[in-house]
Amino acid sequence: MFLARPQGWRNQVWEADHVQAPVLVDVEGAARRPWVTWFVDCASNTIMGVAVTPGHPSRESVLAALRAAVVREEPFGPQGGLPEKLRVDRGKDFLSRTVTAAFNALDVTVEDLPAYTPHLKGTVEGLNRAVESMFLAALPGFVRQPRPGRRRARPKDEVLLDFEDFTTRLLDWVAWWNTSHHPGPLRGRSPLQAWEADPTPLREISADELWTFTLEDDGRVRVLSTKGVRFRNRDYVAAWMTGLAGERVRVRFMPHHDRRIEVFDAATSRYLGPAELADQASPEQISAVRSARAARGRRLRKDLAAVQQERYGAQARPGRPERLLTLTSREAGRELAEGKASDLSRLALPDLIPLAAPPAGWRTPPSLAARTRRTPESGPAADEQPRPGTADAHSPGAAADADTTGEGEPR
């Protein structure tokens, strides 16, 4: 049994979450389950903003959904504005450095809820359950659909939605939820009607300012050159850079979007303009690289499976386990040779540069003294005489004395 919170007012508290859709979608020929990131207003149950990611979400998904939630211009809105507080459940994407800096700049308080307490953000959790039962369950590729047989295999003739079609249908359902759905607590009003009927003033921000505040900044100052600006060992260029060589700038970027960056003046933080990646690979080259990476991944997985596979003989009597592995001499030699060729420790040359000699005042073990080199500066000078009662640590006699003392025990 959980107590209900007071209803509050619009944009007082938002809740945010990631949810993996239980629907297989065609993403460039592969069947994947996309992720949905959304923000919901707790007072009116209005979905403020949503972003869909074909793969696992990241801080980029949070920032994209945040922009859609705050901006009231087309194609978003009319709901929007900045919330006073945001509830999240310890998600690393919502608590990342970039997202935290964006919320701090927008003056939004983030409430990090304890782990395993979904009832503390019941509004968005209820939305996660509602979207599955009211929308996703009717789509082709729904993974939780009852099927005959034990394996519940997906029919071979089932046609999946492509990612674009799935996103279109999901956004249409979000629009239906906000405008045509009438939850019981709203007393016959849709979530958007309840949100618009609230007289609470809104804190709004322009799309350009919001874009600036929700970009990642690595904190470094760079200098424009004739090749553009250097970022992550890549050159980014733009026409507006002409005549600005030598200017000190800072780079801001959308996480994981490395094709374009935004450049700002380092001293005044004035926006200078975008820059595109120079010498971009052609689509054919990118496709070839992806194919090569996929082939290399298949080889690595095959080698890993072969290494981890262990077979033992079956025994009818008590005895030690018998490992089954039979190789010819040629096979064993070839596999050992491949292991040596890939062993980086064998390729290292630790004695390529001899160690420098220790200071003269140190008592050096003979084993180390034989492996060090003496430079003219580090050699024994005239004023570096052995102390009374001690022998030179590098002389043969001293080496013999340094090895043992008394009854042959090492010093």
C-alpha cells in the first residue's frame, strides 16, 4: 500500500525513464527492440517529450527527449517549458556529467530516487505499462504474444515494422494519449486539456539557447588553423572560418554525433557556427568497414567459443576427470606459433635502453649494478670516494661481501 502524492501544478515535477519496447523492429535488416525515452508531467499525466533509439539509449537520448519536452514550437508542443524538479531512478544516463550540467544550467532540480523503488515515480511507470497494453501489444513482432509450442518461435512469414514506421506510429499514439485519452483522475479531460487549463506561469527558453545548454563541452580551448579546428584527432572545417586563423575557440557537441560540432568563442562564449568533419568517408567505404568489422567479430566469437569449449570423457567408475583433447604435433606447433605472434609481451624490448646508474651514495645490489649503464656524468668522480669502512659497491670484492654476511644470509 502506497500513499498518493498531492496533484500539484503543471511543470512542478516531471518524471523520466527509459523503457525497452517489447516489439521487434527492422533496423537496417536486423531485428531489434528499440528503446523509448520520455518525460511526463506528474500533475496532468501529459507526455512532454519522447525520443526513440534503435539501440541501447545513452545521454544523447536523454538530451534529445529533453529538447522535445521543453520546446513548444513545431513539431513539438504545445506542451513544454522548464520543470522545477525531475525524478529519475539512478539511471547512469540521467546522472551523467553532460546531462547534469544541462539541468544545472536550466535550473532544474534532479531528485535521484533510491534503487528498486518504482512506486516513487509511479506516473512514468504507469505510462510504461499503459503503452504496452494499449499500443505495443497490437503491433507485429510483439515478443510477449502467446504462441503455440514450447519455444514460441516467431513465425517466419511475419513482417516487422521498419524503424521509421514504428517511430511514426509511436508518436501518433503519444499525440492520441495527450489529446484524446481521458484518464479517470482528470475527470473527463485529456492530459493536454488539463495541462493547458492550469494557470501556472511557464518558464520558457528559446530553441537556440536550449540547443547550446544541452551540448557537451570537453572544457578545452583550441586554436583555429588553416585546416579548421582539431577535435579528437580529426579536422572540422566551415566556410565562416576564413580569415579567423589563430582565434581561440571552444567546441561543443552532441554525444556520439561526430559528424558535426558547434564552435564558440573561448573568451566571450559567443556562438561562431557549425563545423563539418573534413574528408568524410563515402557510403561505400563505411559499408565496407562495417562488413569487415562484422566479419572480424564473427571470427573472434568463434575463437572464443573454441577456447572456452572443454570436453571430458564419461566415466562409469570413480576416477579423475579425463580431458578430451587430441592434437597432432603439427597442429600444436601451429597454434603455439599463432599465440606467440599475438603475445605483445614477447614483442616488448625491455633491455633496449639500459637503466641509468643509481646515485653513488646508494648501496646497489650486484645484480642491478651489472644491468645498469654508467654515463660520464654518473661515473665515480674524484670526490666520490667510498666511505670509511665500506667498499665500493661496484667492485668485485664488494659484490662478494654484499651477497652474504656472517653465516651466508643475505643482507
